Amino acid sequence: MRKKVVFITGAAGEVGHALVKYLAKEGSHNIVTMDLRPLPTDLDGLVMEHIVGNLLDKVLLARITTQFEIQAIYHLAALLSTSAEFQPDIAHEVNVEGTLGLLRIAAEQSQWRGEAVKFIFPSSIAVYGMPEIDQSKGLYQRVREWEWNQPRTMYGCNKLYCEMLGEYYSKHYRQLAAEQPVAVDFRSVRFPGLISAFTVPAGGTSDYAPEMLHAAAKGEAYNCFVRPDSRIPFMAMPDAVRALLLLAAAPHENLTRRVYNVRAFSKSAEQFRNRVIEAFPAAEIGYSVNDKRQKIIDSWPADLDDSSARNDWGWQPTYNSERAFEEYLLPNIRQRYADA
């Protein structure tokens, strides 16, 4: 008999690392994970099985589906925004083809089980594309899910298309078939910039904020790659994981959308820099603006409207800016580098 499991891709990444810990602590699921890398050693013993492999390996995915009954998929694996700009073809393969393959698996397993597989998909603020900073970013302070869906990065294009694929598999898959299949239960959150105390960011356009903090804690000089006035929304990693779990647990009948904005606080690069220097007075943080990355940040909203998530499934961030620093980021980052 197949073992019932929750399947997590990209489990060795920032969000996956935290999600595995939360689900393991909850203790009600068998967890199977997949990544190109081994799991960090602090996750040893928390999962039933970890698979080191490529999401595009169809033979490997077939083995997984024959071995396990998948109740839910948390699809976190992705090539992030800055990295995707250097390798757009590979980004499309990983971010789109990888997602499409998992949606097919979710559809097949839903039909076989006679019950929908939940497909939890982290999307991104990168799906937005605002044309002129002076005209639009200042005018539209909090952007809603359906506004400015005109991404200017490959990563944003990938994420927006995958949201649409999720809508299709939830509402229209095999719509011309004689027998209507059991639909996939696709649910997605659009994350702002994420900040983790436990993992160092790699490849994201919003990484300047956590990079400042980690560099200061290590006593290293850092040059921020965007202007001081650059402002986008952020979220502490525990809230990102909470958002995924809250959305996954929400009754289907309460949901009015498949894709939801979430946010916690919005800060400019200079505000973030000042807060880091307050915590680490000796920190050396300057600016060396990368014009290409700056243009990407300028195309993202200064903040997001997350009222649908609040109304439909009770979303409320635990960490505002000050609490994120005082109770999560600073104590854990100081401990991290004190032990190094």
C-alpha cells in the first residue's frame, strides 16, 4: 500500500527549510522532500525520505508517484529572479516545466484518490510590472492581485504563468473529457521579499535587505545594490511559512481566489539600513547601485493589498518590522554568527 505523504520540493531552500521544521513539529504528516542538494543537517530525522534529484527527471518523478500517495504538494523549487535573468531558458525549464510536471502528477493522484490533492504554490511580487516609478509606484501604494500583472523579469513571467496553469488544472483540466476528473486544489500566495535569520539568500532581487543584516552580523562591509529610496514590502520567514500553512488549512468554500497577496511591512532600503546600523553600530553599509537590478525593484509595488487573504482565511502577520528585528532576526542571527 502506498504511504500517504506531504511532498515538498526545494526543501533545502529558505522557505523549504523552515516549512519542514514546522510540519515535522506538527507531527501529523509523513514528509517526503526533494532538492538538488542534501537537506541541511539540522533537518536530519524530520522527514520520511529525502530525494536528491532534478525536478525535470520524469523517471524519478514516476518512481515517487508509484511509491507514495501524495496528499499535498508544497512546490517551492525555483530558479530565483536575479539568477533567472542570467539563464532565462533554464529558468523556464525549472520554473514552468517543473511546475507543469507536478500539476500533472497532482491531477493523476487526485483522480486515483477520488479526492483533490492540495497544490500549494509560492508565487512572488515579481509578477507585477509597474512602468514608471514617478507615475505609478507613487500613485498605487497598495497593489491588488489583478493589477499591473505585467512582469519584466523571466522569473515574474514564470510565476504568473504557473499561477494560470494552477487555475487551469483547478477549473478546466480535461474539460472536454467524457468524465470530469477530480480537480486539483491549487492555492498560491504571492510573497514579498523574504528575510530569514537561518539561511543566507541566494539569487533574489530583494536580497539586499537580508544581505545587509547578515553582513553586519559577520562584521563585513556591504554595498547595497539599490537606491536608498527603493521601497518594497517584506516578511519574516516564520510568517511566510505561516501563510502557506494557513492557506493550505483554509476550508475550500471560504476561498474566493486561487492566488493571494500577503505582506507584513514595507521599508525603504535606507530605513532598513538605519535599523541594521542601530543594531550593529560598527556596520559599514554603503550603496553601489546596479542599474539593471534597480529597474527590476522599481517595477515592483511599494506595498501589496492583502485584504483578500485577511478576509478569506484570516491572514495576519505575526511580525511587524520592529518585532521581526527584536524577536526573530537579531537574536537568531547574533547566535548564528557567535557560534561560527
